[in-house]
Amino acid sequence: MNAIAAEWIKLRTLRSTWWALGAGVVVSLTLTVFGAATVISRWDPGRTPDQAAMGIVVAVYVGVILAQLPSGCWAR
């Protein structure tokens, strides 16, 4: 419980925590959009609707995986 209280105090008092969190969200969203756009740009328009839906899922998945990389590097 003491560790949770200490982390809460740190979260409330350090401005850099909020800046880092905001930057992480922006970078994550940007990389998700770019990752999805890359997959969609290589899209084959002749696909069936099921294949198209799977392509969208893969596009977002690639973007989310790419978005986690900077967050992991910052966490060190």
C-alpha cells in the first residue's frame, strides 16, 4: 500500500510524468496510424469482404505493435 501511495504522490507532483504520458499517447497514435496506413496502402481491392475485414484487423494490430516500441524504450 505504501508503494501505491508513493507512486500516486509522484504522479501528482512531477510535471514530467504528464508530459511523458502525453508524448507516449501521441507517438502511439501516430505510429498506429502510420502502421495501419502502410498495410492498407498495399491492399488488394479484389479481396472478399472477410479478407478485407481481416486486413483492417492486421493493419491496426501492426500499428499497435509498432506503437509499443517507444513506450518500452522509455520505460527503462
